[in-house]
Amino acid sequence: MGSISPSFRDYIPPQDTSRSQQLRASDTYQWCAYRCAESFMLDWIESWKMLLDAPYMGRGRLGAPVKLMVEAAKKIMSLVSLSELTAMCLPLDADEWRSWINPEIYVFRHGVRLEEQMVISPVFMGAEPDIIDEVSEKGIKIFTEQEAAGLAIMASLDEAMRA
């Protein structure tokens, strides 16, 4: 058994690998098509699909804040469009609920995908570390352009729009 490196750098693929280049040139649907064609993903997806054939085993009521969950669901339902409501409101034992996952790629396409909606709002962009402290790129700091652009947008808004 090999030792586990404590350096995050050992786990980041080089930018010149085909996968890194493919990711850079893909939208979310293209990236999913590439990744879901790999044998590991094909096997994984097939195992999830086989689980849908098993009887549904729902969550019990003990310990769940049912009243708060119902209130939250009603609030969301009052805020979404009819098409979003249709995508969200399914029978409790629907396969869509049973196959719901939240990966960075679209595996099972159902529900409301928030990344497909354009929203302009404050955003947190985090990476740790956010400055390169070794190798030839030493001193490079990430998100500086995004930070400056965000500050410029906010500065251009009047006080009422910033509220």
C-alpha cells in the first residue's frame, strides 16, 4: 500500500492532459457525454438503474422535522414556474426521486437544474489555497479578475439597487 501524499498538488491533473483540455472545451452536457461513456461510469449508472427495480424503501417519520419540511416545500412551490413545479412534484416513490444525485455531471436528467439559470448576485468563489506559493508560477493569485469585476459591478449600482 503506497503512502498518501499530504500535498493537494499531487492530485491535480496537469493542464495538458486530454481530460483537462476536454473539460475546458465542454459545456455541462458535453462533459457528461464524455464522462458517461467511460466504462466506470457505464457500470456505475447501470448499478443505479438496477436499484430502481428493487422495492422503494422510504424514510420513516421519526426524527424528521415534518412540519418544517412541509412549510419549506409549500414556500418553494409558491415561488416556481408551472414547468418547474411539474418537474419538482412527483409521486413519493417516483424513480426520479430514487435516482436523484448531485454530481458535477448530468447523469440522470430530471428535476430543476439551477446551473441552467442565469442569476446575477453576490457569489463566493473559494479555493484553498488561492495563491501559488511554489514552483515557477509562484506568486500567482486566483480570482483577482473576478473579484475586481464584481466590485466594479457593485460600485456601478446605486444604493437602492445594492440593497
